[in-house]
Amino acid sequence: MLCHICKCKFGSKGKLVAHIRTHTGEKPYKCELCDYRCPRKDYLQRHMKSRHTDEKNFSCHICQTKFVRKDALNVHRRMHTDEKPYKCELCDCRFSIKRNLNKHIKFKHAHEILYYMKYNKYYSCHLCQSKFTRNSILNIHLRTHTGEKPYICDLCDYRCVRKCNLVEHIKTKHTKEKNYSCHICQCKYVSRGKLNVHLCKHTGEKPYTCEFCDHRFSQKSNLKQHIKFIHTEEKNFSCHICQRQFVRQDHLNRHFRQHTGEKPHTCDICDSRFSEKSHLTSHLKYIHAKEKNYTCHICQNKFARKGTLDTHLRIHTEEKPYMCGMCDYVFAQRCSLNAHIKAHHPD
């Protein structure tokens, strides 16, 4: 579904309606205890829970500190993981909280910004018109257009745009010193970035959100892939049977098996066959190995899949992320929402 104002795409009518209110400024939900108004019912529920109740249902599994809201817990966890997702575009400083980044810009770079605003002394890219406050940053940006990679590894053929990338490459690929250790499972990593990605498996944190839909990711690279393959309009590979189009050739090949019935991946234990390798891997893990590596930190129940654990956790948190676009009902599971729509809103 497409917003007629900004052309953003959404997966349901409810999300589109909520989004349109950001343009119109409509705030139909009002708190009965104060003057707070908001565009969505779940925002009001969160406000009531955080401002007018003392319930603290979200607990840090490392230090046991409790919080009213899950986003407050996510910010707190960064104290343990040392994750700093907010980067200053004017220097290389990074911050765990967005308001700290805003303070940094205000007090460290205010004079630069005021100077450039007053005298219009921006350094402009002649290819895409992006503006930068420093010529050095512009020069680095220009390499994205020219493809120039001036930094070369002496030990292999690796080339890169920035010196810091070369230092990271040598550290991770050639020296392989693992100085960063996970305090939960003791796994070791060659860089803090890889450790932070690993820690997300324990915390369940997904700090990167898609601006076009509600999907969240633990890694920025996964978010970029998602946007490219789900929301991009470039679909150059077309199925000659049903005319459906795809971004990548391998996606088309995988789709084509739906028409041919081909299942090239075979289980060595029970002879089951699958059209995709990932389905075979899941089959081996959950049917034959019966591994249950995901544990609920509240009741200690164990699960074979992280998705099943996430669904289970909503029993404790009472989180209901799936909202009906036709009425105000909310659900903990997508299947419950689909059943509700089928029963009450068939048209």
C-alpha cells in the first residue's frame, strides 16, 4: 500500500493509516490522565504504562535492573555491550544514545555549522549535490562515485576507500588477534564490531529499523540487503511462466522451483528433499539434532528457534505488536491477526 503524499510503501492498511497521520498531524488518541495525544493506540498504551503505572516488566539479564519500557532497556544494554550506533558525521565520535550525539554536535561543532550556514561555505559534490562541512570528508565521499580505493593491503589484493578500513582488514584477516571476549559465553572476536553483532544474539537487540516497514535487524548490512531486495524498484529478472520479477538471479532460480517442483537438497538421514538449502539446514537442526539453544531468561524454557522464543517472551511482556488496520484490536502473533481479519473483516 502506497502513501499518496511521500510514496512510502506499507504492508497493511493499518500501518498506512498510522503513517498518513505523520503528514496530517492528526492525533486521535488522548490520555485520560493528562493532555498527551498521539496518532496510534499503541503509543497511548506505552505512554500509560511508562507515565502512569509503576510496572517494570523489562529486566536486564546481566545486572537485573528493571525498566518500564523495552526501548529504555535496549538503551541500558549498550552500557554492557559498549555498542555505539550513533556516529557524528563531522568527526569519528560515536555514541550509544542519540541525545548524546545531539549534545556533542551542539557543543563541539556548533561554530562550524554556524560558520557554514552564515557564509554558505559548504563543500558540495558536483555529482550528487551532497554537501559537507569539510573538504576531507568530501574527498572520501567522491570515492563512492569514482570507485577509487587508494589504500592497498601489502599481504593480499584487498583495496579500500579509507585507511581505517585497511587497519581493520589487517587486524581481522591477517593477524587474527581475538582480544574481544563475550562476557556471557566467552566466545572471542577480532574486533569490537563483531563482538557487538554477536552480543545481539544474546540480547535479542535489533537496533537497525527499516524506514519503509517495521522490520528490524541486528546488523546494518542486513538492513541494506533488506531494502535492496524488498523495497528497491529495480527488478531485472523475470519469470517467463508467471511474469513475476526479482532483484537477483538466484531469487528467480529459487522461485522457479515452485513451478518445476524441483527439490535438489536431500537429507542424508531420512531422504527428505527440499527446494532450498536453508530448509534442509533447519530440518537437520530441529528434526534430527533437536537442539534447543534459545532459553527464556524469565522462566528458563528452551526453544529450538529464536522466533519461537520471541513469540514466547510476549507471554511475559504482554507485547502485542500486530495491530488490525480495520479496528483497534492488537495481537501477540501474526497468525492471530490473520485469523481475526478472516473472521471479522473478510472483505
